[in-house]
Amino acid sequence: TGIEHDELGHPAYTPENHVAMQTKRWAKLDPLKTDLVRHELYGDAQPEIAVIGFGSTYGAVREALALAKAEGASVGAFYPRVLGPFPAGQVAHFTANAKRIVIPEVNFTGQLARLVRGECGLQVESHAKCDGLPFTADDVVFSVERALSPGSQMKVSLQGVEKAVKVDALTVDLAMREPNPVLLSHMTNFRI
């Protein structure tokens, strides 16, 4: 009903009761912050390339990490099962030795990357894909390889672009040397 209740379930309209009951409800979430069952970790426990994912990227990331591990890369993945409360302490431990933190996402805005930045204060690379197709292992391998390449900062956003050709007032063709599954997402962040 939206009406606050006291300990016995009776409606109560005092600010003191409201604060007490909110405190009680939120305290129930505290154990979730440190419960090790609330996330899955695979690959290296503290990798140089840390992948943090959620949801539908799971299978592709596992496959990609297996390929990267077979080539000798120090990679690992962290998959929280719930995002609230966010397991910031476990993420901090997982990323302690990371040179790069890659977050593949199937959404337009890079929500998980923003959550990790906000909750943990980490510099992360968001690889948001929003073309309606799921991530493939090739997409993730591509992102991990890009993260491994020396000196890849913002230039990575246009990796693979050979040239841009104006077709008409509203259309540009991009000639690509190689695939860049996050190109459009990155281009939405370019400032003109």
C-alpha cells in the first residue's frame, strides 16, 4: 500500500518509525556485499586483463578467455549474480593487479561500466554493443586483444577504420580494414 508499518505490522506514520523500518530493511542487504556465492570468478584470480560482465555476455566471455589463456594471456572474468548491493570489495580484489579492465555489455549506454566506475572508482573500458545481436567469442577476443595492444587509449575507438566517405548529407560510409564491434557505441561519445 505504500504505508509504513511498525514491527507488529500496524500502520505507523511517524518519521522515527519510518527511519527505523528503512534501516532494518536496508541492513538485510549488508551480508550480500561480502557473500562469495554472489558472483562467479574464472580464469586468473587477479589477472592483468580483467573482464567484468553480467548476463548474456557470459558464454562468449568464457570462450574468449579460454582462447586468450591458451595463448598465454593473464586474463580472468568476474560475473556478479546481483548488482545491488554491488560487490565492490570483491571487484577491487579481482582487479588489484589489472592493467586493463574490460567490460563487454549488450546495451547502448554502458550501464555496467558506469556502475563499476561509480561503485569502485576504477578506470574501465566499456565495450557496449547495441546492434540487437548477442556478443560472440570473436567480439570479446577482439576487445581483449585490443586491450593487450601497446598504447591503446582513445585511438582504439576507431580501430579498423580506414577512411570515412560522405554519401549524402545524412550518410557516411566507413571503409574498414577490420571489424570493430563497438565502433558505433564509441562514436556516440565523440564530441564535435
